Amino acid sequence: MSMEISEPEPQHPKFALPVDSEHKATEFPLFSVAAPHMRAFHLSWISFFACFVSSFAAPPLIPVIRDNLNLTATDIGNAGIASVSGAVFARIAMGSACDLFGPRLASASLILLTAPAVYFTSYISSPISFLLVRFFTGFSLSTFVSTQFWMSSMFSAPVVGAANGFAGGWGNLGGGATQLIMPLVFSLIRDMGAVKFTAWRIAFFIPALFQTLSAFAVLLFGQDTPDGNFKRLNKSGDRPKDKFSQVFYHGVTNYRAWILALTYGYCFGVELTVDNIIAEYFYDRFNLKLHTAGIIAASFGLANLISRPAGGFISDAMAKRFGMRGRLWTLWVVQTLGGVLCIILGRVGSLNASIIVMIAFSLFVQAACGLTFGVVPFISRRSLGVVSGMTGGGGNVGAVLTQLIFFKGSRYSKETGITLMGIMMLCCTLPICLIYFPQWGGMFCGPSSKENATEEDYYSSEWNSKEKEKGFHHGSLKFADNSRGERGRRVGSAATPDRTSSMHV
Amino acid sequence: MATRAFLLTSLLLSCLLQICSGAYFSSLQRTLIVTASPKAGEVLKSGEDKITVTWGLNQSYPAGTDSAYKTVKVKLCYAPISQVDRAWRKTVDHLTKDKTCQHKIVSQPYKASNNSVEWTIEKDVPTATYFIRAYAYDAEDQEVAYGQTTDAHKTTNLFGIEAITGRHASLDIAAVCFSAFSVVSLCGFFWVEKRKSRVAK
């Protein structure tokens, strides 16, 4: 661990990690638990992991649940769509809540309020109640937004992609881990003497308890920003309390947020869809045992351990050399390759080739998710939560749409559905070309040479003159300063104030 | 290259053998007569009610028909109405892939007559409409004949079974308590935070 390099302001505590002018860490030592930065990282990925485990706890136990509740294939399909549709609006709401109340309170509240849905899964006895518990449990997937917001608040531009990637990836891991955990817990309980139709009900208490305890940990040990919690900072005047209407307005009027919402629907949305259909695909097409198909399904989700963080890491690495343009190009290339692999997956006919293509596909599609959240922190500073929420919500919309169009009923065989999904990925990734930052450029255009095309102008344009008079925009100015690295290697030639050179290593 | 070709051919052969080795339902003769205690339309409770099944060779067939029969397996099978929109209960002619009869009642060595068993319906049998079928197996454990309580179209003499819910009062209470605890503790946290900020002021 390196020496503390903090500003010469005696009232601010010294940090264990090197920080920038906003006290965001400029390094990301993965296995450290230093407060507040790394502690926030571990709290956020663990609580998000718990939510993923709960939301996808039903699929591996469907063979038992469908007999207990007398479900049809249509009931199961509808519940699967319901499980990802709740989070569409919940993610946008969560984004706003983070901007206003801070990620700590927003995420812990959501996790504790959705825990009852998981506990009550043990109570259900009809297809409708099954759909409802999956719908409400799925709301907890919006903790993704608070995770990304929290990481963007704790980590500085050079490492924010990696921090977001690891937090998101290790949380998404829950979707794969649950395919292994739930059947194991179920057999343990059954071996202890419970009947099948009771054992699965008891098994659901495990993810529910895990969820509750992780929320407590977030409340007890977490803090919103390196300087403290929102409430205290609001009171002391260090952080002006913002207005929901303004935060929301500046989020939804930023066209870049809408483009990323669409493209994220075709990397993360595709990932969610595959989580729901891949076990059945392998089971039916290659006549595997359910157990074997389940392991293959789990491996798709488990690839998140490295693939999504790799995406975030690559985003940061490209930004160092090529700036924001590098982040955008890499995102487009990786997601397009993911689409190509998806098309191939639907076309291969042998088991071994399918598994290899699926693993390659999982690496690219999940890396694209990590790369997306290397760009999101820079779209807006004032409305970071709303933008994260829109992007995250867009991911779920993609999952709902894709499952409705290609995987409901028997219109398309699963393999045709997968190929068509790949083609849709290629089309819906193209809009990334349209993203343009005046101060950094876009995929095909360089930065504007106009006078007012600077980071400060871009981020302070989110505040009106009255708010600027009161000094509300100072946080944005600091961020603008710290994001100058997004210009790429040309930073040295641009005129930068002396102050910055002492902050950046 | 040669080893690859060898592996590929042995894989293909074993697949073919698998497919060829299974019997087809349409090729089986219905030489057994099977009767069961549930009346048509009756609904039984799993875990409590019993089913008595009796089976034997149909004497109208020539002597020696049953010379190959070694064992008999009696199974509980889904009626067509319980297979609708449920691909995991699909009827397939190739018996190794057939999923119609998923619950085994009993397995016994073959006897031409005087076969009877009383079976308490197991607790993991789902709610559905059923009939009963008995398969006769030869020494290689391949199906060679069958008998069932319903007709060829599986429309007559069907009965229902009602499954256990699997729910228990203790589970329900635990769910309510833990849920209430989650919500109340959240409110508690908020209240403590508010008090702390009031004191700090």
C-alpha cells in the first residue's frame, strides 16, 4: 500500500489509499478491505451477489416447483419474464434514489424491502403466486445501479472502469452460483428428512437470510462517499441537497444515456436471457441430463468472475492511451464480436463446439457489460444515478423484449432464436457510433476545437446560473478536473492547471 | 487422426445402439390385464390414500406368449390432460425417451396370475390425472409387453391425485416473522440515524 497523498486540509481524515481532489481512490487493490473505498467495494458486490442469488434461485429448482405448484410451460415462461421486468423501472427509481439519498440507504432499503418476497416464496401454492414472488424478488436486481453509483463515487477516473467491472461482475456471479447452491441446499434438506415439496420451500430461506444480513452489513459498515454519508454532508453544507426534478431532467435529456440504455439491453439483456434459457437449450438439443445441463448453465454465469472485470479493466487501459474514444471503440468492437459469436452459437450442431462457442460468447458479452460501465460514469455528474439507472433499466428491457420476441411459445426453435438474437445484437450496437463528447470526441470525430468544449463546460452545463451562484456545481467542477485523463495521451500538450499534476500519479 | 476417427465411430455406434436398443411402445403387445382400485374420476390424496393394483396375463392369448417375461414394473402414468403444455411429461414412442410414466409403484418377478400390491401414494407425486400401466420386461431388461387400466386413447377410467402442498404452519410463521423483522429493522435503522443527527445538531 502506498503513502497517503491527501490535500493539505487538516479537517479531512487521511485515507489508506491514494486519492484525488474528490477523495476518490486512484488505485484499486482488489483484496484490500481498507475503509472507506475498498470496504464499500466489498459490501456492494456481496449485497448485489445476494440479490442475484435470490432472483435466480427458482430456475434450478423448477423441476420440483413445477410439480408442487402444477405449473405449465407457459406459467414458467411468464414467471421468467416477470423476474426481469420488475427491475426495469426499479433501476431508474434506484438511480434517482442514489442521487438524492445516497447508495448506502437506497440499496439497503431496497434489499430489506424485497427480502419478504424471498421469504414468502416458501408460502406460495399457485402459478399466480409464483409469478408474483419472482416479480417482486426481481426488483432487488436494481441494486446493480447502487453498486455502480457507489463505485463511481468512491473510485477515480483511471480505475472507475475496473471498480465498476469487478463489482458488477462479481455480483452477476450470483446468477451462476445459485444454479449450484440451490440444488445443493435442497438435497441437504431432503437428506435431513424433509419431503421434496417441503425441502425446496425451506431452501429459499437461505438466499433470503443472506440478503437480509448483507443489507445490515451495508448499513452498519458502509458510507456513501469517502467524506461520509449524504445526510451528514447535506447538513454540514459540504454537499448541497439536490432536487429530484432537476436530477431527473438532466438524466433523461442526455441522449447518450438513451443510446447506452439500448446497447446495454443487447449485452446485459442478452446475458439475462441466456441465463434463463441456456440449461433448457442444452438439455433439449443434446439430450443431456438436467444435472449436466445445469452445470453448463452455471458456467455461463460464473464466467462473470473474470469477464466483466476484464471489460472494465480494458476500458481503463484503453482510456489511458486513447481516452474516451478508446473506451467507445473497444465497447463497439467487443459487443459486435459477442453478437457474431451468438449467431455462431445458434448454428453449431455438436455439443463440444457449442460449449466452446458459448464460453467465448459469455466472455465477450460480459466484457461488453463491463466496458459499458466504463463509459457511464462520464455521461453525467449531477445525474449519475439516473443515467446508471436508465442504462441498467435498458438492460432489463432488452431481456424482456428478447425473451418475448424469440423465446416465448414455439414460433422459433431455440437455436433459431439464439441466431436471431445475435443479429439483433449487431444492429443494436451500432448506435454507439453516435455518442459524442465535445471535449473528447466520439468514434468517428475528434474533440471539438471550440472555446467552450472543455470538461468544465460539459459538466457545469447541468447547473443553471442560480445554482452556480450558490456554488452547487463545485462537485462537478472537481470531477471535470479529474476526468481530464479521458483525453488520452494528449493530456501533456493541453493546458492544465498546476494543481492537477500533484494529484495524478 | 486414426484415434479421432476411432473415437468418433465408437461414439456414433454407441448412440445408434442406444437408439436401436430401446423398445418402441407401438411394438409392444397389450397382453397384461391391469386393474386398480380407484374408480373413474375419483380423487385421491397423496401420502394418505392407498391404491390396490392387480395384474395378470390375459388368458385369451396363446400359451407361451409370456415365456420371455421375467419382471414386471407397475407405474403411475400421466393422462393426456396433464401433459398439455408440459414438455417434461411428453409421450414419445421410443421408450427410453418416453416420460409418460414417471412414478414407479412396484417391481416384481413375473407371475401369470395372482399379482396384487397395495401402495400408499408417495408424498412427492404431483397433482394430476393418472392411469396405471404395467410393463413386462425380458431378461435383458427390455420392455416386451404391457397392460394398462385405461383404453388405447387414454380417455377412460382416469383418476386424480391431489398432492401435498408441502407447506407447514411453522414455515409460514417463520416467513412472516423474518419478513417483519427485515422491515422493522430497516425502520429502526432510519430512526437511529435520525436520532443521531438530531443529537449531533
